[in-house]
Amino acid sequence: MLESLFFPRAVAVIGASTKELHIGNRVVKNLLDFGFKGPVYPINPKADEIRGLRAYGSILDVPTDVDVVHMVIPARFVPQAIEDCGQKGVKFVILNGGGFAEVGPEGAAIQRDCLARAGEHGIRILGPNCQGIINTDPGVRAYCNFTFTRPDPGSISIVALSGGVAEVIHQAFSAAGIGTRMYASNGNACDVTIPEILQY
């Protein structure tokens, strides 16, 4: 069931950055600018605040439950971060970064480790090496993504492995004044699959 992925009540960004064009900064900005209805928690032990929000040292320090966690950190640190998310009761992890199966055997081993740890805690993974999701529903306004298109609500949804292909389509729709409903790019698709997203 993908309800918590597309309708998250709270979102955290592990690897949130103070640098303007860093993916970990873009995701926070997009959530805020798009009017996400829940709390946004930047996770960065070296920052006090990011985009006006208090930054937390760890996902375990966040004061509420979190449905979706973006991870924008080097692949080698992701397995432990997934363990922390398991302790927190996180439901979905979006792995925006690369360095997994797409780079060869070493990355594939890290990806398998991530899947095993996620499975132990009942966490689902979108990605890795992916953009994420967007939901224009006025009750959630979830821009869990680092792209630049600001869609109006509509009835067409987009799903693709390739974020580049999905974003080109999304930009064209937006330029033509066509709204979108949901958007998903799942990259390596190590866990959540396109057929599963389509069925949802």
C-alpha cells in the first residue's frame, strides 16, 4: 500500500543542506514552496537551521512520527540511516542519491544491504537514484522531489523509471497549461515498482 508515500503526514530530509542548489536543499525548498500540509524536518548535524526550519542532528531527534524520509547522503551511509529510520517507525524512504546497483558490484551490495535492513523494519524504498514523488492534492501538496516544475492540479499522472524523461513530459504538460495529479520517478526500482505505482 503506497498511501503514506503519496499522502505523507510528515517528511524528513536526511542530508538536508544549507547550499542553495544541493538536492538536500531543493527538496526542503520544494516542500515549503508547494505548500506541504505537514511538518518538514531537515536532518543535518552540522546546521542549526535550513530554509528557516530547525535542523535536527538525527531522525531519532525529530519530535513527531515521520512517514517519508528522503536520503541525500553517500551510499555507504544509507544502511545505517535506514536502521535509524526503522527505530523511528518510518514507512517510506526515498533514496535520491546514486552509488548503488547502477555503479557495479560494490554498489549492488550496498543496495542489497539497504533492502534487507528496510525489510526487517517494514520500510519500503523508492529508488535509489531517483527523483521521488509529487502529489498536487490540496489536502497534502507533497512535493517530495528536487525538480523545478510547479504543476497545477489536474487529472493526469506520470510515472517513469527515468527522472529525465518524466520531467521533460511534466514540463511540457505544464507549459501547455495541463495540470497533473501525481508524479513518480523510481530510478533503480529496487523495491517499489512501476506496476505497483500504476495499480495504486
